[in-house]
Amino acid sequence: MNLASLHQIFLKSGGVSTDSRKIFPNCIFFALKGENFNGNLFAQEALDKGAYRVIVDEEAFHKTTGETILVGNSLLALQELARFHRKHLGLPIISLTGSNGKTTSKELINAVLSQKFKTTATSGNLNNHIGVPLTLLNMDSETEIGIVEMGANHSGEIKMLSEIAEPDYGYITNFGKAHLEGFGSLEGVVLAKTELFQFLKKNSKKVFINSEDPKQVATSEEMDRITFGTAQSDFNIQLLDSSHHLLLEFDGIKMQSNLVGKYNFANLAAAIAMGVYFGVPTEKIKAGIEGYIPSNNRSQMITKGNNTILMDAYSANPTSVLAAVENIKQTKGENKILFLGDMFELGHEARAEHQNIVDYLTENQFGKVYLAGKNFFKTSSHSPHIHKFESFELLKKDIENNPPKNATILIKASRGMALERILEVI
């Protein structure tokens, strides 16, 4: 079956699912395969649950009655259908990637642009080789602007995702020490993330640039750029206060965000700049910025008892951890406590990067520090303010015996540490 025919079937359906546990009436189920699963095994189950069609890539599961469609590779068929659908709609698409702040930036951009347009944005962090096609296939004829988040942990992935989404505009939040296991080094990170810039440049598309980020400026030379920042840029945005929730100003209008941490300024500024560029009135940009409330353990400010907690435990890498520590250092409050968990996917750099964090905390003491995880436990420190625990369970026992009181607390770790569990014992 050719793509045009498959697309016609898609348009008649109620949407796409790649999870046999989430079949809905009239959907198309793509039977994907991985190291530990084979979606073809659930083809009949999907039909029994009400699927309109099932895309299979193993002949043993293909039915000649027309309920299934046999393809060479179900994942490739999903990606090619998404690309075809994107061309069919022909709407403007903004793609963004980066080491830190992708999802927060995407949510802010969506919050601002949706004040004027019918937008469709990546759901959660479905930003990989499966998530990006699903995002594109979630767009319809009513969608006026698409916002696509792209994640990667190996070189070549952003290039591939760009070729599927074919964005008209791009934004890289930053270049940090994330996924070093796959990228090898910070230089590898820069090369991988700028695959988005290479696509945009090759296709004469536009890029949004934080003019205060030297790497963004350097890697986007000779491109069609739209710049934003505090000075010398197309859109001048001022940071008025970062001691608590960030307060910004643009075009004489103050905008009080619900985000903490100076590192979130660029995320907010990017959303404001895109709003202005696409003609969203400043008052509506303000409504979008002020209406966005962070969730899912991303830059959340939580009050529990007499403690103020900055919950930022969704992800962590050396760059984002140091930024969060610097922020809490500047935050008001006498009794400051840091709960930091292991940073994952650092490969052979893991030992050195965890030690770098500990060295920084040793040299810059401003409160008690509790480190959890096997990597942090292996580090060395002579500071009496730093306490190390090999597991969360051991940390939990210590907290239960010495609960924090009247403290300003930072909780920061990679997702696998699930360090938000600290809230249950504070």
C-alpha cells in the first residue's frame, strides 16, 4: 500500500495508537517492535478492542480480510505517514531541542501562542522517534501552528526527527552536559543539537536565538535569525527579579511568572519572543506567561509545613544541577538544604562529573547537603556539611530521624532516582 492510500485510511480513522493497552475506538494501531516487545503479538487484541486498522510487519499476523495492513517496517511506516501528513497540512511548525528546559520551553511557547492560535504541541515529553510522529499525526486541519519538541541521546537523531517534522522555525534551549554516554563530550552535544540548525539552514528556514548564549550565536551564523535577550536583540526582554518567581518586562508590561530559577529566564524570553513574532498582542502574551503553572516535578515551588521546597527532580545533568545550586544559593532564606541525587547517562564521565559537583559544594558551602545514589556515594569530600547515602532508603531514614524545619530546600536528581519521594517524609 502506498503512502497516499494509507493517509486516506488515517484521515478516516480516529487517530493513532502504538500501545495495545491504550486502544480507542476507530484508531489505527501500529504494531511496533523493540528489544523486549513485539506489537504484532497484540494485533488481534487491538482489533477486538475496536481498532479500525492494525499495521503489522510480520506476515503471520496479517489478515487477508482487510483489517490489517502489512508493511515492511511498522516504525518506518509510522514515521513516513507522519511526514506525509505534515506535508498534507502545510502548517508552520516550530521545533525545539536542547540539553535543559525543552519541555518547559515547549509548554511556555504553547501557552503564549495558544492565546491567539489553535496550536498542537508535543504531549508531555513524547519527543523521540515515536513521539514526534505521534505529535504530527495529532495535528489536524484546524491546527494553525504546530510545536514539536525533539529529544536525543545519540548523534543523528535530531537530523532524523527534523527530516520527519520539516520545521519552519527552530530553537535550541542550550547546550549542556547531558547524555554524555551517547554524545561522548560537550562538543558532541553541540554537534548533535545543531543538526536542527543544519536542517533549517539547508532549507532556508528561520531560527530563534538567545543572544546572550555565545554557543547559540556562534553556531547559527549566516542563518536567518530572530534574536531575543536583555540587550542588542530583536526583542529586548528584561529580568526584573529572580529572588522568587521570575518577574519580567517587555514593551513596558510586567509579567509575573510562576517559575523559579534564573535559568528559566531564557525559556520565558523565548516564549515571549515567539509570541511577538507571530503577532500575539502583548497583553495576551502576559496572560499566557502568567497562566502557565509548572508541574511534573519541573521547577515547582512547593510549601509543606514550614518548609519551602524547589522541586526540580524530573531530570538532571552537570549543567542543570550547577544552575539549580547557584539559584538556591541566591534565594532568600537562612536555613538552606540541598537534596541531590545521581545524574544518569554520563557514561565514562560519571565519576568525574559527580566529583565536580561535590568539589563545588565543598568550596561553596551555604547549607546542608544530602547526596543520594551510588555515584555520589563514591565521591570524596571532607566537608562536615555534606552527607552521602548510597540509596534513597538510607537517605529516607535519616530524614525521618532529622526532619527539616523552617528550611529552603532544593530537590534535584535524574528521573530514575525518583527523589520526589522525599516529599512523603518531610
